[in-house]
Amino acid sequence: MHVSCFCHSATHSLLLYHRVYSDDRPSKPAGPSAESMGNFDTGDTSNQGASPARENEMSWAMENAAMQEGGSPASSRSASPVQLPSDPRKGNYMGLRNQGSTCYLNSLLQCLFFTQELREVILSCDNCDSGIMYQLKKLFQKLKHNKSAPSTKGITKCLGVRNVHQQQDVVTYFRILMNKIVEEKEEIQLLYHVKMVHSITCHGCGQQTRIQQNPVLSLALSLDEYNSNSEVYSVHNALDAVQKVSEFIGDERFYCETCRSKQLATSRCYFQTLPQILVLNLKRYQFDVDQFKKLRYEVSVPFSLTVNSEEQPNTQYELFAICHHSGGIYGGHYVAEIKSFENDCWYSFDDTTVNKVQEEWDTSAKKSSTAYLLMYRKAACDAKPTEVLFRVPNDDYLHIYCSGLSLLWIFS
């Protein structure tokens, strides 16, 4: 595939897709190995200083080894039952059957189903007759039209899940599932890619070393700075910590190739580019002495988020999905709270049970001790994208989804 980009800095974005004919590929077994995470979650290539991107990777591996989440009933919340059958015009939506302990997958699939940009691409895929895209298309069609909750057996089989009664982690399976999707439809990664730069500035000669991190599909946010004596810890605080400036001093001074000696230096990480869909996970699992523990801190999750990047300062995001985990290290349950792009109402998805959320939420943020995986959409995508179809010389079609000013052209 040949990719050429014409970018114009703007708060809004323009996202284009084209028809891709992918080869049939055998499914890889799911699991917490580096291979199953794919090539899109690797990070720092520097040996000097640890970047947040590198810490993300290390924490994923550590958390994976300790956590297998899923399982028991969740606590109920104030909500009103939704009537079947599924009818988005009336705000009625369908749940998913739990195969044993697959609440982690059910919650994740509902979040992806209500990601408008992803849903449209999957449902418009007309050349997939096997693999994960085929299974997702079948499931999404059933969620739109069925009169009863569909099964996810096709998805678990495609992901190589051998034991549906084994509890799993939703963050791990987000990466596994997305990497499987990207194998078949590569351009989908552009929806989610977060690109960061790790820069080190020598105080001796002033030279700046820029180390571009490999893109990631989700960003892990540490809760290490939480202080129980202060106000509720916010996602804003965690994002600031990712980009915090640090100093190389004393024995930790930076070796500068230009100065040919160890020098005082300043290190920082910042976002180079931001995606259409920003996926954040709160690192609620921490190694303490000789075992992992779950951090049950109450975190303020803002409905609107402003994030700065090198290419687009003050990018506005809006929250549309939260995966909650109740329970501990050895057992628990996942539910999802999702804002429908079809009617702007929030719903709770608990396996086959779908409820319209009635509780009163603060207009600026939701405080939660169970929020774990968060999905934000660029504010420019509130309006439904306009699709334009072009024919290019090799008879392929180019689908353009217009919702802003930045241009990205992808040719096969």
C-alpha cells in the first residue's frame, strides 16, 4: 500500500477509508504474549530514561501476568429497563449473551459497536467471508436487527479463546482484538493510533534528542500521583503526568554524544499526533511487595477532555464509553456505560441486560472507583461524517469521511 499525507493543522479532522481486499490469514491463539499484542503496542527505543510509552508496555506485561478478570454479578445502578426488540430509533438496544465469564468481551464489543466510525467500516465491508471482520460484521448486524441477545461464540473462536469460563482482562483483549482487526483492515489503526515523542535536551550544548515512540492503540494512565488527602484524582492529572518534565541530575546525568560527557539534561514526553478515537485505561493494578493489588481510588472522569499535541494543540475530546470493573484481582464483573451516537443518551450494558441510565451525573465529570477503560471521540465527529466516493485509475474506490480540515489520502 502506498500512503501519502497532506496535513493541515486544525482542531477538526478528516478521515478517509478505502476498500481493502485482505488475504485469508489463520487466527492466532489469544493470550497475553508479546506476539498477540502485535507490533502496535511497542514503545521506547531509548536506553536513556524511561518514557511513559515504555512504562505502558512494561505495565501491560506485568498486569497481564497477574490479572484474569471477569465473572461475578455486578452491583446494580439506578436505571430503567429497555424494551425489546432492538430499535435505535426508540433508544432500544440489544445485550450480549455471557458464555460463562465473557463479560469482559461483551462490554468491549458493545463499546466498539457504539464507535460510529468503526461500526460503519465493519458493516460496509463486503469482501470479508472469514476472520474477525466477518465475525464482527455478523455480530453488529444482529445487534442492529435481532429480537434477542446474540451469542459471541464466533468472536471467541476467532480470537482463540479456549476456555470461556476463564476470567480475562478487558484492556488486554482490547489490544488483542484490535490487532486482529488491523491484520485484516490495516487502515483502521489510524482511528486509534497515539504517537508520542520522547525528547532529551542537554543543558551543556542545548542539543535536543528526539526519539519517536512506536504508535500505540491505547494509553495507560498511572494513578501513582493519587493523594487520598487531596481532591479526587482526575484523568486530567494522569494525562499531565504522562507529559511531565523530568531532570537528569547527579548520578543520573545524561551522556551527551556532542559534549562527550555526562551532562545535566531535561527529559519530557509529548503527543506528536492524536487519534480520532482516544482510548485510555486507568492502571488500577499495582505490584505491592510480593503481589498485585487493585487500586480502588475514586477517579474523576471528565465528559470533555482537552489534549495538546505537536500537530494539533487544544484538541477537544468527548467521552462516549466506560468499561467498569467491580471486584478484585481474582474475580469480578465488567459492565459498560455507553453514550449512543444515535440519540445522545447513556445506557448500561450488563451482558443481556440493557438499561437506560437515569442517575444524575455532574455536567463536567463522573466520579468512579470502578472506571477502567475509557473511550473518547474527537469533538468534531459529533456530526455524522459525509461520505464521498471517488474512482481512482486502478478502479478501486476511495471513501472519504469528511468532518474537518485535515487531509489524509490512502491509496491501494
